[in-house]
Amino acid sequence: AGAVMTFSAQKCGICFQPPSIILIYRDNSQDKTRQRIMPVRNFSRFSDCSRAAEQLKNNPRHKPYLEGVSLRQLQKLYSLLRGHLEGQSLAESLEKFQQEQTIDPEEDMNKLDDKELAKRKRIMDELFEKNRKKKDDPDFVYNIEVEFPLDEQLESCTWDLESDEEI
């Protein structure tokens, strides 16, 4: 029997103030659902989202918790944070992320530099992985939580369109 993951990620979101990535996960050893807040440090609107995502995912403190979270998802959170730092609305950031993550079939791959090529290849691999997923795979629920200044007394959640499950 393979090793059982102690933590299974359920929802992942971003909090803008203070900047942090929030993970709702199940602690299988204790059969409890918990929340983990991972502060985002040294991240500016000029930061590289994929580098930030890889660093977070490989961070020894967070790694066990992030087993079930894909790099692309973390990138998405970072790109929303970056958009927020640039003053974009959530909708704009989401749209921009979708555009960046979509492959243009008409595009001439030979004209791309290595970094862009690697990115395209990664997207293709991920699309492949996604389609290969077993039917009974519990799909990962994705949540973006935005906190507003207190005077607005608002709490808003934006769900990833790819998933409509709730925990």
C-alpha cells in the first residue's frame, strides 16, 4: 500500500491584506479540517509568479500541506495578488491569467524563446494531466477570498469556474 497523505488540501485562496495564501485542508491523522495561513513575503508587482509558486510549494515548512495543490493553482493565486498590487480588479486579474495560460494553436512554437516554450510545454502537460484524471478523483475546490476594508463590511468569495463543489 502506498503512503497515505496526512494532509489533503480542500480549498486554496488568497488574502490580500496582509498578503497570504490560505489553505483549508483535512488533517487525516486527526480527522479534522484545518486552516493554514502562509504569509507571502518579498512579493511585488514585478515578481515572477511561477518562481514564487515553486518556492512556496518546495518550502519545507509548507510542502507536506501543498502536496494536493497544483503549481498552476498557486501561480493563479500569485498572479491575482500581483494584479491586486497593480491595482487591477479581481475580474481583470482572472482574465489576464486565463489568457496567459491558454495556448494559441496558430502560434509558431519555433519563434518562441526557451522560457516561453517551457511554459507552453508545461501548460500542455498540465492539460494532459487534467484530462487523464480518473473520474472519481475528488476535484480540487478553489477559493479566492478577498478581504475588504472594514468600512465596507464585505466578504466576497470568488470560486474557480472549473469547480462547483463545496466542502
